Amino acid sequence: MHNLEEERTIQVGENAYHNDKKEPERSDHISSNLPSFRKVLKKSKNDKGLAFLQYLMNGAHVDTIQLSEDFTDLEITALLLYNLPRFPKDINNLHETYFLSESFLEILLALNEERNLKIDFSERTFSNLLYGCLYNTPTAMQFKRLQTLGANKELLDRKRQTLKNAFKKALLKGNINGSLKYAQAFTNEELEEILTSFRSFDIASEDFIGNLSLLIEKRDLKLDFKDRETRNLVYLCINSIKILDQLKKAEDLGIKKEDLYRAKNNLVIKLLYVKNPEDFLEYYKNFSNEVLENILSEYASFGAFKEDHPNNLLILIEKRGLNIDFC
């Protein structure tokens, strides 16, 4: 998909999930101003058709299925072909009672199984419906079902590449709910491959290790952090460590001791540059004087502090009574 579509996909995920710390659900069965299907049954066929599409788009699964019983298979197919908004250009100009729910594709596939809708995405007439199906984030299984229904593999692959980029960006930026949302588009094996494709010089937020741990737990991923394939992922984890809790999470992931030693050294040095002296002194309570002297003396031996002594370093030496040789 083109860059504009990729930017939209990423932005939708960030807007919806960045500040929402609960795990996203696949259903959007929220309350709305739409009447129940029983009230709609009394209206004209045209009004019922519009209500059916509103239910479908808004994710009202039960109402959609119930109202569909008032239409023939051909009538439902016609509504889907000729009465849906044009995707994606009309999506921002919809009436307030319309929005495209995450459950749209789920309901459509369920409806197609119950009825003989003859959906064939290989035919040009179904292209708008297919774009509607791809507007949000299909699961890995839904991608397979779309391909079974004739969806063009290259189009699906482009969408999956967009979601792959969105997933990696969300994980690097610390957007855990966006990461979990986009991860649904991939099997466990695919996710493991994506995670090992990070570059060592990618920049990860301080939430990276915690979010990666949660993702591994939620999806039961099999990653060996002692393998060569996960080397870049190890670099990202180590370089993102800002506090001791993250060091413990890195240890729980199975990262090798020598890498953790380097991470601990890096952490000690990073803490010298935090802005609030009270905060950094609190962090250092977890390190013994011997550990601090060994790490700081090692850095000093390379001339790290010869001309520039961070203020925090001088405070640390004074408060903890450290013996550091800067020669």
C-alpha cells in the first residue's frame, strides 16, 4: 500500500491505543444511538437496508445477523456492493451514526458463512467491499479467509507489510496496545521472524523490554535470546534499559550474563546524567559501593571522566564515599 495508507494505518493505531493501557479487544459492541433491530423491522425495506449497513459497520453483531433474516441472499449482496460508502475516500465524511468498527470483517465473514452471499473478491465488483475489509486490522486467520474468497494475494501482502511496519514502529515507541493490535495480523512464527528483523541501531523507548515481555507472554512466543538470530533484539533491549526493573526483565528474558553485565555498566553511566539528583541517588541504592567503584573506575581508566566530571558523579562520590581514581 502507498505511503499515505501506511501513515493512516499507523496513526489510527497510535490514536486509539497509545494512551489506553488495557489490552484491545476485537469487538466494538459499544452502546450507540441506533435503534434495535425489532424497531427497524417496522420500517420500509429501504430504511431496513440502511439500518443493516449501520449495524454491520458499527459492529453490532447480533442486530446485523437478526436483521439480515429479513433479506434474501441476493438483497444482502446488493446492499454490500452498491450501498456501502466508498473506501477509503468516504470514510471521513460519514454521518455520525456510521463508523467502521474493528468487528466489521468478523461479522461479514460470519454472515457469509451463514448465508449464500457468493462473495468473490477476485471480481472487480467486490473491490470496494474488500477495501472495507482491509481498512482496519484483520487477524492472521481472517487474511487467510479473505484469500480463500479470492482476494488478490499481492494486495493482502501489501496490507500485511503496512501492518508489519506499524507493529515495529508501535513496539519501538512504547505503544503496547498498538503493538498487540497489529500483532493480531500475524501468526506466532511470523511474529518471531519480525522481531528478529529489527536492526541493532533502531531506537527503542524505555518501555521496550516490558512491552516485549508482555507480547511474548500474551502470544507464547518462542525466542531464544542466546541465539545469534536474536542478537539485534538483545542490543535493542540493552540500549533501552533506563532503570533497574528493566534490567531484571532483561534477565527474565534469558539474555546472556555478559550482555547483562554490559547493560548494568551502561545503566550506571546513564544514571549519572539524570536531571534530578535525588532520583539518581535513589536508583544507586541497589548497587553496592564495590560494584559502583569497579564500573566507574573501568570507565575512568579509558579517560571517560578525565576532563568532564558530571555533577551527579561528584555528588555520588561524596554521598557514598566512593574511591575512584581518575588518573
